[in-house]
Amino acid sequence: MAFVADAFESVVDAVVDVVETVVDSVTYLVTGNYEGDNGDNTFTAVGLGLWGGGVNVYGGNDTVYAASLKLDVYDTWGNLSVHGAAGFMNINKSAWGNMTVSGLAGATNLQHTGRTGNIDFTGVAASNYLYRQGYSGNISFTGAGISNRVISKVRYGNISFTGAGASNVVERIGGDQGDIHFTGIGAYNKVTNSASRGSIYFTGGIGAYNKVERRGIREYFIYRCWHIQPQSKIRQYFITGAGASNVVERIGGDQGDIHFTGIGAYNKVTNSK
């Protein structure tokens, strides 16, 4: 009898969970609002409206599946995963934990300001904007868009960018340690790293304008194009590339050389302390 009672209780719990999920989804469809809690929430956001306060999942390890004209997700601590499609996708994480996002959107805005945690993005949108600020955390971008911009201002953290777009801008701003791995194609490619210590690995960069700039104490720079074998030495620049305009700058720091091999209508190489 105890076995039957336990089985019945499990069935009732499962039915209640399904009903609650349906009610939450219908409520979001009508109002544009969903309120989670500090547990592990899984929610399907389907909506055609531009109204409402969005999806608030708070703490815990949360997963959101989306098919919405406008998707706003707000999360605090814990890991957050968002998958699906939206006309506009705005995701904001304000405390520790990883953010994982994949899907399609007209425009994507991902912001993580928690103390620790990574951003991992895989997707396609006309405009992609990723921003990370805090103590530590990496950014991984794999995707395509007309405009792609990735910014990291953490104290410790790397950026890995693999993508294509008319404009690709990748910036590692300040902090103690941070590398940039850039593999991309675009009409306009700009990669800058101003962390105190860090490297830039630049592959591809086939476009009308390429600019790579390193500011810091120690530089380690590899720039290769069209499967040319990489060369590397600490605090030196080895650049091989092609573009209508190529600009390579090393500004500041104790030591650093530049070795440039390239083709372009306009080439500028600057090495200054």
C-alpha cells in the first residue's frame, strides 16, 4: 500500500508541475510577465507582444526556452541558459554564475555584471552586443551578424571570438590579465586589448579595414591570415595579413617588437612606449 501511495503522490506532483507550467506560459503570453524564485526554474516564453516586465528568474540554475517577439530575461545568482528565437533579446545577469545563450534574434543584448562567471554565446542576429563587467569571467562568441561588438572589463578574463559580420569590434578594457583570440571576417575589424598583461591572437581579418591595438605591460601578439603558419615570441608582434587598410599599434609597455608582412592600399605600423 505504501508503494501505491508513493506512486500516486508522484503522479499528482507531476500533474501539478505541468499545470503550473501551462499557467505560467499562458500568463506570460497575455501579460508579458513571469516571476520565478530562487529555485531551479525552467520556463518556456512564448509571446507576440512588446509589453510586460519580462522573465524574472532570480537565483538558482535556470533555463529559458523562447519564441517571443521581445524577450527580456533578468537573473541574479546561479547559472542561466537561454535558448530560442526572439525579435529582440535582452538578457541581464547581476550576480555570480555562467550565462549561456544560443539562438536567433533581430538584435541581441547580453550583459553580465556579476562578480564571477562566463558568457557563452552561439547565434545569429543583425546586431550582437555582449558586455561583461566584474571580477573574473570569460566571453566566448560564436556567431554572425551585421554588427558584432564584444566588451570585457573584468579584472581577469579572456575573450574568444569566432564570427563574421560587416563590423566586428572586440575590446578587452583594463584589468590585470586577459587574452583575445579573434578569428573572423568582416569589412571592418577592430581588436583592442588594454589589460596589464595579455595576448592577442588574430586569425583571418579579411576586410576593408583591420585595426589591432595592444596597450599594456607585457605583449604577446600573433596575427595570421589565410593559414599562414603562426610565429610567436614574448613581447613581440608578428603580423601577416591582407586588407585595403591595415593599422597595427603597440602603445606603452616596457618591451615589444612588431614584425609586419602584409598587403594593403594603406598600412600603418606604430610602436611607441
